[in-house]
Amino acid sequence: MFRVAVYDESETTAPELTALLAGVARGEFHLIGVSRGDPAQYMRENRVEILFYALDERERQKIAQFADLVKKCPDSYFIAVSPCADFRFVRWAFRAGAYDYLVQPLQKHDLENALSRLAETYCRRYLTAALIHKFDALISHIFQGGGAESGICAAIISEIFAGANMDPLAKQIAVRNAKEKIYFDIVCRKPWLEKFTCAGTFSAPEAFQPMAESEILAEWTRDFAEVGLIVKKYQILDNQLIHPIGQYVVTHVDERLSLDDLSERLYLNKTYISHIFKKVSGVSLVNFQLEVKIDRAKILLRDGSRKISAIAEQVGYGNVNYFRKIFKDFTGMSPGEYRAGIGLKG
């Protein structure tokens, strides 16, 4: 639970702001009250973590006072609120230490966006050096063949839950940020993996529902084990003879690539492409392309809001029935059955 307060010396901004805060559907923010006296003392006494600070461009000296307050409370976040949209004044506020700046009259969606960004930033504090070390251990394990992701994932999640003094929803945001950080580092090592990872970007923070630690562990273990399988499956791409061919197919998985397309774009003879790829990998180029598209489709199917027909079209299949057939040939189940198997509907 984040403790929120408003500082409004002139008493002109607080009514509008508190009314909007009361209507924001984010349970992890709790409005403590409104301060009109010494804001630093009020923040210390009430353990305020987020302060909305009313500023007026006609009282420029308040910028200096605001900057001084930020220095006195370095562990808190400050959102400036003012009717002034002048670039220079806004810039002064940010240089003084404002995390965000809201222009009056206030809009509910602007307030919600500011709080969403702030919640994610606040939760990133818990990505400590010790956690980063565990992230590296998980990533190294994945690239070394995987198979024991569960234990490392459990250590990461347990540390976040034990060290984060937050409510369940905020903890889940911290866990999500950790997962995204791990995915980011994985993709930095092998950029082609970007389209074969599921970083949980299909749900906005406002839509989150608290999950039990065991549920989060099951999700992490499943997702990172799948990344490990993809890395192991496509390690043949590291072979220099077929690396340009395989990498192009993987990075352009959403396109309809013919052998002629590959020949033209890679400046290689198409007969040579087919021959060398089959000789080195043991798989025909056509089957490799099909399998890459199916693996990509598996990731897209995690977005329960997307229609299977739209996913088929995205990976290059204009005929959804043909896509269903190919998917079942490779996986033994239809796209709908696969989606149901990972706990999604649609």
C-alpha cells in the first residue's frame, strides 16, 4: 500500500485532486490527507511515500522550496500539480526533482497514467544487486541447456516477496518488472528471441489481479522453461554456414517468405540455400519455416483477447483453417486446445 498525501498551501488544488484520487480504481494507493504546514515534517510523521505538490507560476519562490523538500525526503516521490503549462515552468519543476507534472484542470486518465508509472518505478527498487545476480544465474542456466529453472525462479520470487514491504498487488508488479528485466537481458544476448518470449505485456497494470506465490512460480517455471527449449531447439542457428539463413527466417517469422525471397535478400543461390540448410540442420528449410511460425503462434496465443484468425494472419496464414491444420500437425492439438491447456479462454 502506497501512502499518498497532498500539499496545498493555498487550498485551491486539494479539493479537485482529492476528489479525483478517490475515484481512481487503484487499491494500492491510500490517501493519507492534505498538508498546509511544513510538508517535510508532515511527510516524516505520516510516512508519506508519494506527495502531490501544488505549484503556482505566480509564486516562483515555491520552486526553490519544492527543490529543498525533495532533497529532505529523497526516498519519496513528488508529483507537481499546477495550472501552468508553460514549458519553462514545467522544466523548472522537473529540474527541482518532480517525478511527474500534471496540468490543471486535472484529467482522470492523466492521473491514472502517472500513478501507474510511479507504481512500476517504485517496485523496481526491489531489483537489488542480489536479485540481479540470481537473474544472471537463471539466464546462464537457460543458455546452458536449462532443465532446472524452477529452483532459480523460486529463489528470485521468494526474495522479492520477503523483501518487498508492499501489498500483494504491488508485489506482483515488482515480480512482473523482474520478469521483464530477465527477458530484456535474454533478448540482448540473442535478439532473435524477442518474438519467442512472453514477457507478460498483454495485461495493463490496472488489470492485474493478485496471484499467490505458488501461482507465480508455476507461471515463471513454465515460461522460462519454454525459453530454454527454444534456445536449445534453435542452437543450430549458431552454425556459421546456415546462421544468416536461419536468423533471417526467425527474425522475419511474421512474413510470408518464399525461397525466392530468401535468395534475393541474402544474395545466395536458392538451390544452395535449400541444400546447405538441410545438410547442416537435418531439417528441410520449408519444415523449419513452418516450425518457427508455430513456435511464434504459441507465444501469440498467450494473449487471450486475440482471435485465432488474427494470430493466423499475423504469422502469415491467410486461411485460418489451414493454420489450424498445420498447428495440430506440429503440436498434436488445435490452437484452441493449446490455449485452453495454458489456462486461457478464446
